[in-house]
Amino acid sequence: MTADDYQTALAAEVADAMGEDIVVETPSMPSSAPTIVVSSATDTATSTSVAASSSAAGSSAAASSVAPTTPADTTVDNTVPSTTPTAVLPVNPDVVSGSLTATQRQTIVTAALKYAGQGIPYVWGGKTPAGFDCSGLAAWVYQDAGLSLPSYTVSEESYVATTDVRTKADVMAVAQPGDLLFWGGHGASWHVAIYIGGGQYVAAPAPGKNVQIETVDEVNFMPNFIGSYNI
């Protein structure tokens, strides 16, 4: 056995004992001994692990270099603006302002005051200055102002726009001189008078009394609604 054969056999035995592969490199010069390079399974696994770690680190670095995107604000403002309710005087939903001019109102008030100073008696069904009932007085006074008005309370309701009232303050806040004041329900009124302003009215009140000026009495004789001429 030559020296080279001996070296090869020795390397084979060592590799077999270690369970490893052996690579024999033969030098170009015969005088040099061959070099044995051993590659272990452990070294291979370690290299693979390092390579994987390096690859993962590279991917992480690449991912971290991308700036995060801020999501768009999709918040919806569902706030409902609040409103403050305003207190109002209770009125008939069909109420309108009426059609009387300032001149007509003044003429009505002047005529009503004239008849209140003449000592005209209350007469049931009376329609002339010889004697008036309540609706007859209202019709005659409006006639003096050139306005048509029936001489029965319920019929007179259809010639006016109405506003309900509950107190003397309501009357003074809503009624205008020349308007009519009604007692009783809508469609069933039983008394009427002519408002002259300042919480007062002219009426033919009852048998035994004359046409006169009276004051709104919310305790004993409160009108139920106001009628503003609307023809």
C-alpha cells in the first residue's frame, strides 16, 4: 500500500465513524498530502437557519420602510339642531286677520258709542234704534259703517274670522276696536257685543237695560271668542 492509498483509507474510516461526507482534494504537487474537508449536517442546518433569518429580517425591514396609511374620516354628524318652542295664545286654527280697514273700525266704534248714549232700551228681537237686542245692535252699527251683517248671532259668525279667548288679557291682546265679541260655542252663540278697545264693549245686554258700555268680566261674564269681520 502506498502512502496515498493509506491516507485515503484513513479518511474513509474517520468519515464513516462520524457519519459525515468526505471530500478528498488532491494537490497538484505529488509531494503534498491531500487535504480532507468535512461538511457536517449540523453546519448545513445552521447555514440554512441563518439564511432564513437574514431573509426574514430583510422582509421586515422592507415592510417597516412603508409609511402607514391613515384611514379617511368617515364620521357622520347626526346632530339635530334644537329649537326652542314659543308660547302662543290658543287660537282657532282657521283664524285669519280680517278685512276691516282702520277707517271702518273707527266708524264702527263711533256708531256704537253714539247708540250707547241715547238710552235705547233692550227689546227682544229689536232691529232698530227704537229698541235693540244684541245681534240687532251689531247689525245696525255695521250698517252705519257700510258693512253687511245678519241680525242673528249664529248667522253673524259666518261673516267673521274667530279667535278663542279665555281671559280679559286674551281679549285685550287679540281683539281690535270694531271686532265682535261672542258668548257661547261656535255655531251656538247666544250673545254678541261690539268691542271698542281697552277691555270694553257696547252691548244691548238684557231686558230692563239700555244699550250701554260694559267691561269684560272674566269671572262672571267672559266672552268665548272674538270675531273679526272677514267679508
